[in-house]
Amino acid sequence: MANIELPQGLVALQLDVYAARLTLVEHVRANGPVRDWSPEADAEGADLQHACEVSEAVLQKAIDESGLEQKHGRRALRRALMAGAAPQMASQPGTTPNHT
């Protein structure tokens, strides 16, 4: 893997995406199958899904503006972001970053 110098802001945004995804996953786990959700749980799930989409869009915009994806390629940049965020994710309860 190429050694990519990542701005801390990109790593922070990747952590925000992980946190938003984790919150959504925990909501789904806590409430069981979607078909059994109450209207309140369904509304909260929709809000959490929207929050994931927003955080992913913010990260993608920052990636686009950085020019790193064009320089190093999408796959190499994503791997570098995962590697950069992984040490901080390890300190988050319930997280196990994927290292593949």
C-alpha cells in the first residue's frame, strides 16, 4: 500500500461515518426485525439512516476536494482512511474495524 499522508480532518470525518453507522447498527440490533418496529423506532431508524448518508456525503465531498482519490485511487485512499481511523476506533466500545 502506498504511504498516503492523510489530513487529520479526513480521518475525523471517517470516524464520524463509523460512529453514524455504529449508531444505526445498534438501533437495528436493539429493535429487532424492521417489520416489528413501532412508529417511533421506525422514525428514529430513518433519522439515523439519514445521518449516515449525510456523514458519508460530507466525507466524500472532503475526499473530492482533497484530490487524494485522483492521485492515489479510490481503493488505496479508502484503505489508508481505514488504517488511519482504526487506532481511534479500537478505543470505541462495540467497534471492530475491518482490516481487509
